[in-house]
Amino acid sequence: MAKHPKKKQRVDSSTSSITQNPGASSGKSSKKSRKRKEKPLIQPLGSEATLARLLDDESKDDEERKLESMLFGVPYVPSGKSSSSQRLSEGGLVFDIEEDEDEQEESGGRSMANLLDSDLFFVDDGLGQTVPDYPPIPESSSRSDSEQGTDADSTSSDNDSDSQSSSSPPTPRASSPKSRSRTKKSAWTDTPTSPHQISLLSGPSRLRKLRRFADEDEIQEKDYESRLRAQFERINPEPSWAQRARKQNRKERELQGVADEDDEERGPGDDADDMQDGLHEEKKNLFTSTTGILKAAERRRKGAVVIPSGTLSIERLRDANLSTQDTASGEVKVVAFHPSDRVPILCVGTSDRRVRLYNVDGHTSPLLQTLHTPSLPLTSSTSTLFHPSGSSLLLSGPRPYFFTHDLQTGTTTKHERGLWGTTFTNNHTSIDAGTKRSRSARGDGAESVHLTSFSPSGDVLAVAAGKGAQVHFVDWRSGAGQVIGSVKCSLGGGSVAGMWWFDGSSSPSVLGDVGMGPRTHLAVLTSDAEVYLWDVGERRCVRRWKDEGGFRGAGRVLASTQTGGAYMAIGSSSGLVNIYNPTSYSLNSSETSKTPKPIKSIGNLTTAISSLKFNHDAQLLAMASREKNDSMRLIHVPTLTSFSNWPTQSTPLGVVTALDFSPRSEYVAIGNKRGRVLLYHLREYGAGAA
């Protein structure tokens, strides 16, 4: 029996379905043939066919239209209602355009035709926006792709016919982003614990240093950013050479009348000229200074330094006399810095009658020179005193003669004639060894020197001699070193406890032109706690009062400064320190009859005050007592409060016998009874040890 030939499969391109002879016997091959479908043609991205398909609004179903409305903000139009309008896509946003141009012009349909892309796009920050009220999503049908395409074609054809027979209502237009942002509600609301509030206490521990007071916790983001910037600038300050060059450029532009807006037109050559000027200035400062290259004066920050109250930024360095601590020099009697900030020399006088000069660099502070005066003991804080010009050093003590040391030549000269022109030939070495001599021979009377103080110009030296409360004025400019006038401060037998030159009225001088200039007044404190204000030119007491709370024998030390408000501090035997401002000791005729009142009495110490010292700008006051261990405090003068973080119980101060600030307050040197000179660095005032 002849077999019937197999019928070939027929592919219908219109429906993309595969038909097969139902009478075929091969079941396995028929099942595979049913599953076969024609693979769609894959179009590359960016091709014209792909772009046309994406821009074809009629081929989009309802879900795509809703997604497009949510993402791009275009009005949602169901697929069955889009026949009355055409949708134009530009730059990723889809807009509805009416077929009738007259209706478009009346309703403003082309109002966005000339807008830029930057006007059409906006950033959704979630503020003042509302979520559009979309209609409910219909249930998705399980139709195949071919059925969806067929339905879409039929729907579009029906809509076309409807649009021709009847006019549909105008399609809503896309509004501008600004109008949408005003009507929409916020998508979310920030709570107090949102990231816009930065917590300084619950966050990392390093954030606590950004607090301005102890209980501060949450701050705004902008405040947080500004504090981080300020903290970075404190840790990494702008180099001084850059500040100096910018300041110089600003001055030059002001002289030439060039505005700041012209800075953008400056070329590389101008910057090179500014750099050359800065380097020339740095060389000039370097060759005129003996400080270290890495920490020279040009590294200091310019401008006024403001010390905050409460805590002090201070660090300890190596001891200034570390190289000579094994020599058993004894108690430190005098600590004095050179008056010039370009000469980092520290003078230390000890009980072994030696004066040592150190080069303070913050590291090793090497010893420069040692002066030995066997016949001259050092007893007071002014036994070694720098001349205001910084060229020489005065060595004095309870002897009728004194020594001068020339720092430039390194020579020491003994003035045997003394201050009164009398030559003493007695052997004071035998006196010191124990040989009994008369009072006049030893020079322990009125002719011995106890306290000294140079006038600001350095032409006149005030000397407190003996215990008779007499102050002698020595002509230092002529080089003779002889007394040209004297005043007596107390009738009760007290002694002079401190002296201070200050500005006064320019009255005619009976002493002649001795170079005192406008500073013709001298303040003297006696041991009876009395303060005398002397007009040196007329040798007349213009004002006198008793220190508040003072009594006989209570006055111990006087300290003041010419800058920073010209405060005056008086230390007493009870541990109190009275601070007076310039108005308290004014020389006006209306004020001289009144008893000055201190602005505050500081009672941080309980034993007799032995040392008082202001820094160069009168923001810090150091006070100490040698009658008790670790008895020293630093006072913040603007607020008249002590610093709480220094000194601590572990600070090895010992018995403080002398102290001094450097000319620009970068360092503070503290001498104690064990012969050590502690050196501390105040960070606000300079770079310190590099």
C-alpha cells in the first residue's frame, strides 16, 4: 500500500502562527512545531525604528502612561482618550498638542514651545509638593502581545472616527515646574532627628571639640560646616608669607585705585612679582634676626590675638636650663627675656652668683654664655635687668657698685664708683667669707641697690636703695651712671616694694632734657601698701593712696603694663592681688582727691605674693608665691578669672621663685627653688617649637 507523502508546515506571516496537518502521525514533531515562534527582529539602541517606537504614543498602554506621568510629570491620559490630541516628545518630556491650532492658541497650548530645557526640568526636593491623584489602575489582562497590538490598533481607529464626528474636550497641558512645586505637598516631613540636625554628643567623640558650650548638642548643617571650616583653619593656619603678600598686594591696589574685581584679570606675571616681593621681605627679616629659620618671626600670625577665657592652650617644652641642671647652680633668683622679639635670649640668675644666657629655641635651648660675679649676690627679681634697647645687661645687688655686660662685645664692666661717685676699695670677698666690717664698708646702707627700673626710653634709671624708701634717678644716657635726683616715699621707715613707669602729662622738667619723653611719671609701692605717683620732671608727688585692704608691711610686689589697658596689679602678704584700671589712678584734678578702688581682688592664692607679671598685651597675668609648693596661677585679665585647665596637680612647678613672659608671649619661663627653669609654650601667640 502506497504511503501518503507528509505535508509541509505552512507559516502565516500575518498572525505569526504555525499550522500543521491535523492528520500527521508524528506527535513529537507536531508538539515542537507548535512551540516554535518567529523570533522578533532585534533593533539596536538609538536606531530610528527604536526612537519611533518610543515616541509612538498610541502604542503605549495605560501602565506606561501612568509611569510616564509619575516620572516626568505629564498629565495622565488613558489610552482610549488620546485620539483627540497628538503627543510630542522633546528632551524626554511629553506634551499634548491639539490638532486644532486655533484651540491651542486660545488655551495657551504653545506657551511652552519657546522654553529651554533648564526651565522644564526641576529638582524634586520633596518640599511643597503633592502626589498626583491618579485614577485606580484597571486589572491587567492576560492578553498576548499580538492581541494587545490588535486592540491598540482598533482603539486608535475608533478614536480617530470619534474625533472626526464629535469634538472632544481639550487635553490638560503640562504646567511649569514652579507651578507644580507650589501645589504639591511634601513627600515626607523631616523630624528633629533627621540628618539636617547634627548631634555633637551622640555622634563620634571628635565632634565634641566643635561645641561652644558644654551642653550644646544639635546644630544645623550650615553651622556644622562653618565650624568644621573654622577648626581646619585653626589646625592648618594660612602661612604668614601668603598673608603678607596678599596684604601688600591689597595696599598696592588701593594706591593705584584698582578695584578687587580686577583681580581676575591679573596674569601669571603679576603673581610672580608678588611672590618675589614676599621672598624679598622674608630675606630681610631673616638676616636681621637670630631666631631659628623654621620658627622665625615671619611665621607668627599677624593681627591681634584674643585669648579665650576658661581654658588655656599651653604645652610644656624642655627645660630652658636643661644643659646646666647638673651643675648644682642652686635656687633660681632671676628669669628675664631679652626685650626684642628677634633675639631669643633668656637670662637666668641663680644663687651661686652666676648669670647664664640661653638661646631659647623650644628644643635644647643651648647655653650661650655664663657671667660669674663672686662679690655680687643676686637677691631681687631686678638684679639682672636688660636695657630697653637690648644692647646691655645691668647686674646689681646689695652692694654700692654694679656691673654692666655688653651683649654685642661680650665684655663685662665693673663700676666701682657706684651710683654716687664714691669709690669702695674694700675686699667684699672677705666680707662674704664672714669677716666683720662696718655697715658703711659693706655697703648695706642707703648706698646699696635693691630694685631697679629703666624708663621706656632707657635714658633714666630708677633705683630703690637701702631700706629708707628712697628712689634715686640715675642719668644713664650720659654713661656716667650718676644720681641726678631723689625722692622719698615713706616717713614710717618702710622700703620700696615695686616701681613702674607710666604715661603722664607733659610738664616741664627741672632735670633738663634727659630723654624721658612723655613718660615722666613713676608709680612706687612701699612695703606699707602705699602707692605714690611721682612727676619725675618736677620731683613732686601728684597722687597718693593706700591699697585697699593693705596694712603696714602688706605691700609685696607691683606689676603693670603700658599696653592692653595699662592695668596695675598690687600683691599683698595675705595672698590678695588688687587690679586697678587706668581710670582708677587717673591724674585728673577731679580724681586725685578720691581713693582709687580696684576693679577686682583676686584671692586664688593664700600666701604672700612674691611674683607678678603681665604679658605684652595684658591679656594674661601670672602670679606666684614662694611660700607654698605649686602656688602659681594664670589670670585671664579681660574677665579677671583664672584658667581651670592649668596648672594641674601633675604640673611640676615646685616652689616658684621667678617668672617672665617672652616679648611676644610665645613662651613663659618659670624658675623654682630646685634650680630648674620650666619652659611652656602658649599656642595662641606663636608657632613655638617646630
